[in-house]
Amino acid sequence: MLIINYFVGMIVGSALVYDLFYRKIPNYLILTGYAGLGPYMYIRFGIDGIIQSAAAVCVVGVALIIVYVLGGLGAGDVKLICLICGFLGLKQAAVYTILVLCIGAFIGLIKKCMRFANMAGGRAERTLTGVTKIRFGIPITAGYFIILISKGGII
């Protein structure tokens, strides 16, 4: 179990670094995670593990594609969250997804407040759309480590 936590942690950490520096999460990093997901779930839980993992990926993926279409997440963020949910299983996947979205909303609210404070202070930040984009690698990483530390017991 410890080895798989390191494996997922390395993927999540690498995705965070890519997201911070390049504003995208590369597909080869996600594919590396999916390449380890199937064998791990089969070895640990048998065919039921693969079914649970696929169910978690599909359920979370369908929900997050709606958020992606509305412009709330990037495609790499959706794929990374689905990957992590595949390792967590269906029950913890729902908790993890809600946790990540709440952390992201909190960070977005802080950025909006800072933007309004800058505008009130005379240092207006000019953007074409007025949208405050956040790098979702931060909430994804924070959510994973919260779930990891609490061992899924945050309900």
C-alpha cells in the first residue's frame, strides 16, 4: 500500500509542478498513472477492484466533463482527478472530488477578493474576461494529501 501511495504521490506532485510552470498537465504523466492503475487494482482486489476503479473513473469523469465544458476545469485536471479517484475507489472518489472542488472554490474566492482589493487600491488588474483562473493542480494535490493523511476518514 505504501508503494502505491508513493506512486500516486509522485504523479500528483509532478502534475503540480507542470501545472505551476506550464499551465497544463501532460498526457504522458496521466497515461503512466493509468498504466499502473489496472494492474494494481487487479493484484490487490481482483476483478472487483477493476470494476470499482472503472466505476469511480466513469462516475467522476462524467460529472467533471460538465464542469470542463462550462470552463471550470482544464482537460488535464479532469483526467488527473479521475485517475486519483480510480485508485481511491467509488466511495472515497466522491469525497475526494467534493474536497478538491471546495478547495478550488476557496482559492478562487481568495483570488477574487485580492483582485477587488487591488482594484480598490488603484492597482487595477486588466483582463479581457474578468475571470480569475486558478491552477487546479494546487487543490488536486492538497486534496490528495488530505485524503492520504486522514486515510479517507474525513466524512
